[in-house]
Amino acid sequence: MAAKRRVLFMALLCFAVLFLHIHSVFAEEKKPIKLNWVSFVAKSNYLYQLVQSRFIDRVNERAKGELVIAFRGGPETFPPFDIPKAVQSGAVDIGYTFCGAIEPIVKGVQADILTELTLEEERKPGGAHDFLQEMYKNGGLYYMGRTILLKKGFFYTALRNKKVQKPEDLKGFSIGGTTAAQAPALAWGCAYTPINLDDAYSALERGVVDGLQAQPASGYRYYSMYEVVKYLIDHPIYNNSSRVFMNLKSFDSLPKHLQDLLVKTFIEAEKEMSVKADEKEEGDLRWMVEKKNLQLIQFSPEDAKKYVGAAHNGLWELQQKRFPEITPKLRKLLTK
């Protein structure tokens, strides 16, 4: 009888141990995968809000607790040029910043602001997106996408107090801006001055530069640039340069269905963000003209074509000099 009790006790003990083990395994499996992301613009910027609401929030909702993406910080935490390295090293899982900051890791990538394609055309198998993906992977990153692609163009040239009638009148001007402003400024015969966006208002106010490039209409409104400039050339160049990307190892470590969820959600978000951005840019431009007396400069159709064409050719030439191996392929893929 005692022997039977011992056998029963041992059986119950084994069952209890097995039950606890199975329970702990399932408990561990239910723990969410946690990722973090950082942005080159602050929470108050509509670009951040678009990425958060159309991409991050939807992934969190659709993952149903299996995957959680949390915001780690904005430019006050990670300066824009530090974000790609932080993502590459794994200190951050997902980054959002502009091509000029990404280019030290993904060589030649800034040329993709010259795209002539639609979002759908870029993502055709074997096309521009796939080629860009390989470029990012070579840098230890996984390329999510553009975030927005505008119909009209993205970067406006603002002039402090000198009105021009034609592109040639810009010759000799001092134009400031981020990395994307260098090529067009030089192509128009201007002097280029690198300026951090946080310092641009002061530089214009003090007359350090005659104008500013590489800002959308929303950027001029956000930074209150209309207070220190009188004119805006109404022929925007290039397209948006902000990109979302992920640490390659972090992406590869995700289960396939979560990888698919991220990609599918971003493709969907990219289209919606582009529509919203077009509305925002048009609205902010109209607001500055109607409420703040900003004057738009419009060239003749021939001069407008010359102005935009010089900017595009100037950047292609600059990229060709800097990245001769990659640029011809990108130009072929991004040009209709």
C-alpha cells in the first residue's frame, strides 16, 4: 500500500512539474516582441504624426499584442545624422530620417529623391525598391520605404528680400540648407552654405544667406520662416527625402508573419501618408500666402523647366562624381 502511494505521489509530482514547465513555456511565448523607433522630427511635426498613426499604431493594433513598437525619442534624443548608425548598431530597431543622413551608410541613396516613378511603379519586382533594398541591406539595414511621395515636388527655394524674374537672376546668391540643397544651389550659380534647420531662421534673419533650399512648404510654416523671407519660388524640386528603415538583424529575427505584417502595413501607409502630405503642403502654402503675405514667384513655363531641370541634372552629376558605381543603375531604375 505504501509503495502504491509512493508511486502515485511521484506520478503526481512529475505531472505537476510537467504542467509548470508547459505553463512557463506558453507564458514565455505570449510575451510580446518589443521594438523601438526614433524620429528625426519632433512629435509636433506632421511627418512624425503620419508615421506614428498610419504605420506604428496600425502595426501595434494588428499584431494583437504579439509585437509592440514603442517611441524612443525624437531629434532631442538622437540627432538626425546619428539615427542610421544607431539603427545599424542595434541600439535602435527602427529609424526615420532623411537620405542625406543615411548616405554615409547606404552609399548613393540620396539620388532616390530624383525618382520619376509612382509608389506602385517603384515596388514592381526587380525594380527600384528591390535595388534600394539591397543597398540598405549592404549597410545592415532593412528598407521599409519612402513615407511620402508628392505629386508636385517637395523642396521650395525661399528668398529673404531679393525678388527674381528668371532662374539666371539667382546667380551669385548665397543659398543655405541641408545636404539636399547643395546640388541645386551650385547648378543655379549660387554659393552653397550648409545650415542646420534649427539655425536657418537666425541665418535668414541676420542676412547670413540670401535664401534657403531643401524645405517643403510645411517646413517653412513649422519653423515660421515666413517671418524672415518675402518670396517663395513656386516650382518645388525633387521629392521628399525622409525614409523609414530597420535594423536588418531585428527584421530577420521576426517570425515571417510579423515581417509580412510590417511590410504590408507600410505599403498601405505609404499611399495614405502621401495623400495627406499633399493636402498638408498645399494648405500650408496657401496659409502663408493668404495670412502672412508671402509672395510666390512663378517663372514662365520655359524658365520653370530650366530651373527644375538644372536642379535635377545638378544632383545627378554630383551623385555620379561621388558614387560612380551605383548612380547609373539608380538613374536607369528611377527615370521613366
